[in-house]
Amino acid sequence: MNNRSLVSIDDFSTEEIISTLDLAEQFEKEPVQKLLEGKVIATLFFEPSTRTRLSFESAINKLGGKIVGFTDASSSSVTKGESLHDTIRMVSSYSDLIVMRHPIEGSARYASEVASVPVINAGDGANQHPTQTMLDLYSIRKTQGTLDNLNIFMVGDLKYGRTVHSLMMAMSRWNTVFNFIAPEELKMPDEFKLYLDNLGLKYYEHSDFNDIISKADIIYMTRVQKERFSDPIDYEKVKNIYVLRNSMLENTKPTMRILHPLPRVNEISPDVDSNPKAYYFKQALNGVFTRQAIICKLLNIK
């Protein structure tokens, strides 16, 4: 692995992505192993998190590692004015690997350049969330049997949604057709569309998806993120613009699956939960296995 940190999904080659997914499959079969015995993993969450933090902690615990860190920047020396540089340098001396979530884009890359141990980006602002992408890829491959020749629907907040940015970058390695469904205020940023243009991959933009939902192999729903809006009125305009209901799934493909990085607010109706095409809770569980695989890859643990 050329880059021992995982800051962007591009830090992994296609071969490394596949080998990590294969390793995650092994961890799904046998999740409890003492591979991290004697290792200390630092989890630095400058921004609130439930699934990402808990699945990392679960992954580390199942592998016999120890966890240090904080779940809120207010409980760290950041409140005393300590710089990110000094925090990372200090924590590097206490740990074998750092998992970090931070609200500022680019902070994870900076941390990886400062740290003396591997850094895993657990989300940096609206930029990237590569471990979520890995569990998304694992979920897609597990449910579809392949990562190639799929029609992916991305719905909701495509402007600020770091999960869709990372997933789009990852799935562009295969022959993927993308359908972007978002209001004007939350459209996929131009730089990502230009990226697909340069690769010659097809993508379509829609303001609604009721008439085309039957074409989807994967529907990737996202919440409209209130915390990314500076004006509450702008948020209120778009917060409930897309709601996936069970009745909408009647003519979808039998193999189609619904993913969501969670937490959800209103964008997936509870009546969808009992539909076999709803995969988002199993998707969250897959995060434990993929994060076990990523940690072991970066620490070169066989």
C-alpha cells in the first residue's frame, strides 16, 4: 500500500479495495480475533457521530485492541486553544493508529501529514468519508454480486453529502451509470460531474425519480443535512423534498436494494423497513467488518 493512511478513497487502488472487501468477508465469518492485542487505537471525534464511532469501537474491541480518545471536541484541549497540529502530534505518541472525524475539509489530509502513525478519515466536513464508502461497496457487492454495470440512484443532499461524493468516486472505477436526484440547491457539484465526463461515464440529473425508479439497482438515499445550512430558511425549503415510501417500490427490480448512510430523518418512511429491499440496517452492520479489514490493512496485520 503506497499510502499508509486512508484519507480519500483514492488512497486505495482498485486492487486494494477488492482485497479489503475480501478481507471484510473473512471478518464477517469470524469477527472476534485477537489481532489487535497490544495495539492502541485513538478515536478523535471533533464532530458528533454514532454509527461511525461505535462501529469503529466495536471493530477494535472484537479484535482485542484498546481505545483512547474523545467523542466531543469540548472534552479535549482544543477548548484551550490547542492546534490540530499539536493534538495530532501528541496523540501519535500514544497510539498505533488514529481515527479522526473533523468538521473542516482537508483536516484529515493535514493530520495524515503530521502524524507518525496511520490516520483513517472518519469524515472531514463535506469532503470525504472513505470508510463509509468501503462499507457501501461491500454492501453493493454483497447484494448485487458485482460492482460492475450497475445503475446507481443517489438521492437527496448531493452537494454537501460526503458519502455520495466518496461513493461516486469509488464506483467510477467500474462501468457505472449514475442518476443524481436532487433539488437545485443540493445538486451534485460540477467538479464531480466533470470527473465523470473525463472518464466517459454516463450520468443523468433529475428533480424527481418516481417515473424512473424501476431502472435502479441501488437507491442510495441521503438526509438533507441541517448542520450544513447557514440559513435555517433554506433548510426548511428542502428538508422533506424526497421521501421514499413502500408503495413506490412495487415495480422495482427484485434485486434492487436501498442503502442509506444513516441517520435518517424523514427521507425513508418507516413502512419501507419491513421490505426485503431495505438494506440500510444490514449496511450499518457491514461497517464493523469493513473497518476491521481497513485497520488490519493499514497496520499490515495478517
